[in-house]
Amino acid sequence: MTTTAPHDQVKDRLEQAGQRYTAGRQALVVFLHTAGHPVDMNEITAASPGLPMSSVYRNLVVLEQAGAVTRLQGPGALARYELSEELLGHHHHLVCSSCGRMEDYQVPPEVEGALLAATRSAASNNGFKATGHRLELRGLCARCGQATPGATEPHPLT
Amino acid sequence: MTTTAPHDQVKDRLEQAGQRYTAGRQALVVFLHTAGHPVDMNEITAASPGLPMSSVYRNLVVLEQAGAVTRLQGPGALARYELSEELLGHHHHLVCSSCGRMEDYQVPPEVEGALLAATRSAASNNGFKATGHRLELRGLCARCGQATPGATEPHPLT
DNA sequence: CTCCGTGCAAACTTTTTGCAACGGG
DNA sequence: CCCGTTGCAAAAAGTTTGCACGGAG
């Protein structure tokens, strides 16, 4: 699961963008990589107490612009971040409607094919030029399975 | 396109929740209904200058809890709202990666079938109990088709 | 020496909440 | 009358920005 973090690719992308692959950025990439699922600010700061949020946000912006990180908007107000599909490969997400947690998820190839087809057929629709797709499977994660079903309140932490 | 707004269903739902279907709420429902796509606060307040945002937010919460309105998190920071699927029927969205605008979109039945199948097969995955799905087709809307492709900045307005 | 990156604090944006006044049933 | 609803203003939550310092190239 914890295969070596994609430091080289990230470094290349950053340097192409005229940015350095500093210690803080490496730590961020390692954290995103080992987390294995899209993380939010709470998770990041919980993992490194004292780390200033502004630096984290700034580094996330830099990494996003370099194409190394993707920012996702979950159901809640908090943004979530993960390594980009260019590093991680194409995938989708399971989203817990109770706590907002996300997990990566690969759909079966037939479904992926159907989504590709839908993207292409939508390419003509309404003047919209569709270029990609994003699927969320909503439900309850293991933690929330038994708690307040139907609710939308966030869970304690992580 | 502008079939009669679903006042009766909304009213029923609100009354079941012990809430009234006031003028402000009716106006909101009419606006959501005639807009025909998920709208954000800017669009709402632009349509009714002077209307206090707090009331709009509160009414949206009430309507959401009554199951008449759904809150969507677009790519940007602003939340978008539309009439719930219970009123509008099941559908998905085209999302402009440049300006954040969303349009409703029905996928072909085969794709919908594949999504259902994926939802069911994910039901077993990771302890996640998948109960529904949400598909976004990303691309450029008609307005943004020629402008700054690849960018993620919002467009002027509406 | 020159920039890029960092930390801190303050600003900003979006959304929520408290409180007093209003008005329909 | 009562209680849900409204408006205004203040607060909260999340994110962004300005500025000065420090370290890498």
C-alpha cells in the first residue's frame, strides 16, 4: 500500500513550474501518499501539530498548480486533497454522507467504459464540451454504518 | 420548460416538517424551478436585490431538511442549490471547470444501468454501504468554450 | 546576493447564529 | 395570543494575503 512516494514525478513537475521541492512539500506529499485517501485540513494539522495552516494551504496551491495534487470539494465545507490522477491513476470515490470521509474506488471496466461513452455523448450536449467525468458513490462508511443514518452531521475526527 | 412550479409537493413537505410555505420560500422555489439548473448565492441575490442573505440561507436549510431542495458543492467555494431529485427526478450534472456553472443532464439508460450496478457492487466494498451515486461530467460550458481553457478561475457572473 | 519559501497575523468570503420585531392562524 | 419567520448585525469557519525574516542556490 505504501509504495514509494512519487517524489521524482512531483519534483519534476514543481521544477517545471519554477518551484522547489522543499521539505514541507515533501512532507505533504508523503502524508497524502500514505493516507491513501483524500484528506482535509483537520487530518493534515492533526498529523503535524504546530504546522501553520497558511503554509499548508500555500503548498497545496503550488502542488495543485504543478499538477501533483487535486483539490476536491466534499459534502462539507472542508476541501479535501489527494495526489493527482496523473500520479495516482484514474479513479473515483466513495463518499460517506454522514462524516464526509472519502475513499478511492475503482469501478469495474464495463462501468468505466459506460462513463467514457457518456462523456463522449455529452460532448455534444447544450454547447458543453465534456472532457472528463467524476463519479461519487454515496453511502455510509464503516465507521458511520450504525450511527444516525440519514443525518448529514460530521463525525468526531479523521 | 417552465412547467408549473411544484408548489403543492413543497408545501406538503414543509407542513409535514411543521413549517410554513411562506412568500419568501415560494419565491425561492420559483426561482430554483425557473432557473432550471443549480444556482448559487450570487445568482439568487442578483435576482432579488436587497433580499437578506441570512433569510435565504435559512430558507434553503429549511427546504433542504424538508427534502425539497438539494445543496450541491460545486468546484468553487460557493454552494449551489436545486430542487431535490424527489421533485425533479434522478439526474446528473454537467460542470464547467472554468466558471463552475452546472447544468442538469440525463445520462443514457445503459449508463444509468451501469451506475446502478456499480453502486450495488460497491455496496460490499471496504465496509462502505453505498446507497446512491452522483456523476459529474466536467468540461467547458458554452460561455467558457473559447476562454482560458485549462484555467479554473470563475467567470464574471451568472 | 538574490529569490523563493516560511511563519505569523490580519483580511476576506461564505455561511451560521442571536435577538428583537412582525404577522398569520 | 403563539409560534414560526424575518431582518439586521455580529460571529464563526475556512481560506487567502501582506509583510518581514531566513535559507538555499
